[in-house]
Amino acid sequence: LSTGNEIRTFRMRDETYIHSICFSPDGRTIAFGRHFRSITVYDISTGDNIRTFERDHFILSLCFSPNGKTIALGGDNGRVVVVYDISTGIELHSFEREGVVSSICFSPDGKHIAVGGDDKRIIIYSIETLAVVFSFLSHSVIYSM
């Protein structure tokens, strides 16, 4: 950042909108949530594609867990927030909810995930039990947390 020089260009397999970008906590990888129903995770130093997660909906929000081992995503399918293991690509958890998921955020200890969207609700889930820990209604749509 100090020089303003370009460090890396990431080439997508097709031209598409990117709705969400997130750095891993260690700064070694970056994930792009794409309009054409996928998340792509890249190694920043090499530019290599580490993993691609295909979904059946637009990816509007994503977030790495604090330890960088999992990634959560949500989108326009209106019912599911999914948490994946990055190294294996295995789906670990999914949470049911209403409406578009436009914002996802892990708690600093990685034990909870907050989810917001067009239903104006912020819901906090326990990663361990998958239960709703807290839910509250906002006065407007949740775009970012």
C-alpha cells in the first residue's frame, strides 16, 4: 500500500460481477463471492486458485472464520447460510433463515456467526449447536456488519 503499486491480478475463468471480497485473517488468501454462483479462494503470493465452492445462488456475502480454516457464505437463495472447511471443501454447517443474506460475520472467537439481510433481522447462531442465540429486528435492510 505504501507504494501504490499493483501486487497481484486475479484472473477469473469468466467475466462476472463480484459481490463480496474477504481476506483471510493471516492475509495469505483472498476469497471472491461471485455473481455466477461460486466463491473462489486464491493464494495471494502466487495467484493460484486454492479452492472454488459452487452454489445454486448468487454469493452476496462471505467471511473467513478467525482461524482462517472455514468460510461462511450467503446469497440470494433466501434460506441457507453455509460454512465450508477450506482445506477439504466439505460443507460443515448450514443455517436456515428467511430472505436474502447480504451480510455475514464471525465472532472474534469463531463460536458464533451473525447474519443479516433484506428481512431486516440480524440473527446470531452458535456454530457448535446451530441454534439461534440472539435475534433482533433492525429498522432497515442489513447490508454490512
